[in-house]
Amino acid sequence: MIAQLRKQIVQHAPSLLRVPAKLTPFSVQKKVMLEGLAMVFKEALEDGDFEFLEDRWLKVEVRDLGLQWFISYEDEKLVVAEHCEQEDVSFSGECNDLVLIAARKEDPDTLFFQRRLRIEGDTELGLEVKNLMDSIDLDSLPAPVKFILQQSAEFIHQGMHERSAAQEALNAH
């Protein structure tokens, strides 16, 4: 019963979050993104590890929520924009998959080859972004953020596993 409920929540949560996410003003999204990125990439920002993004744009899209942001690096800090003329590289995925990647429950390469994570555009730049993401030390996150991320990812992982197991059972018949 609980497994079935978890599966339903994981499957339908993104569609329930889509409307509030789309109604959130970009100024609020931008503030949350900049604060989140500053927290997650604190050390990388201090070390100047984002210089490769200077004068270049990374598009991040959460397809099932209908959200997208454009990220660049200017004057030694990250910039988040609602639009840009031309992104250099694009990362897009479903909400659940992106949470699993962030919590290291799923490997981005695996999701890429399963076509659940799309990386398009400048492949060298995309690889630099992916390597920077891989270098994040989850233990450096504030304890509450790390806890929420890990608990959410575990919930999603179990719900998706139950969904795929149920799908395999249906396909076997």
C-alpha cells in the first residue's frame, strides 16, 4: 500500500508542481537559483572554476515543470537570465531525474545514454559543466539541505524503482 502510494506520488508530483512553478515570478526563481548555486558551488566559485562559462551560456531545463534558466559567469560571479540570444550548451531532464543526479543516486552518463538527460550544443563545454557537477562534495552542503536532497532522492528512487518493476511485470504478461 505504501509502495503504491509512493509510486503514485513520484509519478504525479511533477505535474502537480508544474503550475505553481510556472506561476513563480522569474525574479524569485532567479534569487533561489543564485543562492542555491552559490551554496552548492561555493568552493568552485572561490577557486574561479566557472571561468570556462565566461561569455558563454548554459541552458538548464526541467522539461516536465516547463522551467528553464540560462546561466553564465561574469565579473567572477554567476548570472541567471530568463532568456539569452543563443545558448552554447543545454542540459535538460525531468524533475525526478535531476534530483537523482544531484543526490548522486543516478549517474548522468547512464541517464544520458538512456535519453533521460539531454545534453546538446558544445560538447566540450557540456563536459566541463558535467565534470564541475561531479566535483560537488555533498558533505559540504548545509546539513538541512543535504538531508532534504538525500531524503527526496531516496523517495524518488524507490518510487521509480517500484514503477519500473510494476511495468516489467505488466510487460512479462
